[in-house]
Amino acid sequence: MNLPYEKILEHYRNPVVQEEIVEFCKGRWVGFHCEKEDEHGKKILVRYFGKRKIPIRISKLQDFQKAFSFYAYLKPRTVYATANIYGKLNSEEDVVTLSNIKACMPTWDIDNKLEKWNATLQTIHEIVSMLESNGITKSYFVKFSGRGAHVHIHPYAISGEIRLKHNSLDLAWAIVEYIREKIAQKIVDISVKLGAENLRVDNEIDPQRLFVSPLSIHKEEAKISVCINPNNLDNFNPETDANLDRFKHFKNWKNYVEGEADDLALKAYQYIGGFPGFPKHKRRKHPPLDKQILKWLNRINF
């Protein structure tokens, strides 16, 4: 939805908005999705400063203000940051060096239509239930993405000891895939029951994947990405609680317990293996999720 750009600027001038975006972006590679279009009519996404291709990074308020000002001519609208947290971000080489990844945030990307929020909500509950049954009760957060939702595990809920033994991106990918496959049948049931044919739970973990920052404006919808209190998920209303002029945001999304995700990380890695784009990854021990869902849909003639 088109928004007057002054309204977008007004939102990003809000000190609370700036503080939350900075907190999320620390150590991550940042991207801005802009209102300006390229010669092909596609909205421009920027991830580097200038011709030297220095990755955009935001570690403090001044960094955010500088980056927003630098790209003002492109009219930035949406702020993204990687699932990966990097040791350094000084050159293009830093974002492609796997050993530079210090931690990675396991993320379930729930894609759905906004008007089918009830199906999205039930899917969130299924993921959260699986996390809590695996001992993760204080280190996850739920974020309305502006249309669907993201469920994240704090990257440092996987201890430094485990991250030294295994690549962080491998662990994050395995965790997400493990839970996806465990709940695949339930997601199909939710989709059928609620007529949410667009409902999907994706594993978007890869070396350069971006996720929308808390309190960023959605790239198309006139909605704000807000974190939701996990104890009040059922009370969240995307129609009234995520608007530019009025939003409810759970600031304690930053909380975590170091090591709380260790058991799940090791179990998932043993079961799934590492990111499939890396060499010497383990072979999966079960059919891919897409084939499982297709088999089920054929069985019920959906």
C-alpha cells in the first residue's frame, strides 16, 4: 500500500523505533528496501555503502541515522537484517566468509494472507509448543511481519561452546528444518480446516538471508512489524495493533538464556544434518517436507 513518504519518515524519527531497530541490527548485515524503482520497475534493495561495497551495518543510533540519510534519495521504507551475526563487517568478503559467522538466528517464516491471521496464529502455537517441549521457554520471540509472522530463537540461546564445534548457520538451518518436519502434518490440517491455501512455513535460513526488523514498516502493507508477547498471542489483532499511528510492541523480545537451545540444536543437527549448500553435509533420513505434504494432499484429495 502506498504511504505518503513523510509519514514513513515520521515513523522512523520515533526514538523507540530507532532504538529497537538498532538493537536488532547489531552485528548483522543490514538492507533497506526502498520506494525508488530501478529501470525495470522493481523496488530497489540496498545492502552496501558506495562503490567499495562496504556492507551496511548498524551498531548505534548514529549508524542508523547515517545510513538512512545516505540513501534518502532512494526513499528507504523497510529495514532488514540477516539471521547471521558476523565477527566483522568491513568488506564484501566478510559477508561470504563462513568462519566470520559468530551466531545465527533460527527462524520459521510463516507466509500467509493477512486476512487468514487465525491460521497464522494456530501455526505459531504449533511451533511454540514444539520449542517449549524441547526445553526452549525463555529464548524465543514471535514477530508479526506485516502480513505473516516469524518465530525466532535468539542466536545466543545456542551456547558458544556448541557454536565452536559446529557452524552456526548449520545449526540454525537444522533446527528450523527439524521443527518444520515434525509439524508438517499439523500445518496441512490447519490449512485445510481454515481454508488457508496460501499458508506455508518456510526455512529461509541461508548465508545471506534478510529478515524484517522489529518496528520496520512492511515493504507493501501499511503495517508495522511488531514483536508479540508470547503470553498474549491470542490477544494480538493485526488490524489494530500494528499500525503506524498505533502499535503494540513487546520489548522483551531480546531476552534469552544462553545454552537453552543446545539440546535441540544437537538433536536437530544429528537428525537433519547441516545446511545443504555446504560441503559434506549429512544426508537427510526422511522424505523432504514438500513430498510429505504432497502425499498427504493426494490422500485426502485436497
